[in-house]
Amino acid sequence: MAGGGGRKPKLSVPEQIILTLVYLRHMTTFQLLGIQFGVSESTANDTFNYFRNICYIIRLKFTHRTR
């Protein structure tokens, strides 16, 4: 089976990070974020939750490392 299959992301990784930061800064609706970034409300929501979880994991690793 060939690698690299599946749907192409609607936003690049930098755009996904910016979407997440915009949400955290302005606490706007996912509907508005979707309009701003040209994606659906659910894609904006999914993107935010994905990167929020990554940030949480990174935070846990650094919190445990400093103790």
C-alpha cells in the first residue's frame, strides 16, 4: 500500500497554530474562526482541540521535568 494517502489538510500547520492562538487570544466563536480561515465551524473546532491537547501534553512534560 502506498504511503501518503488520505485527505489533504484544509489548513497548513502554521495556519492551524495561528487559528488556535487567535481563539485563545480573542475567545471568538468557532463559526467566526471558520469564516476567517475559510473552513467549516467543525474544522475550526477540531483544529483548536487538536492543538490544545498538544499544548497540554507539552506543558505536562515541562512541568514534570522542572520538579
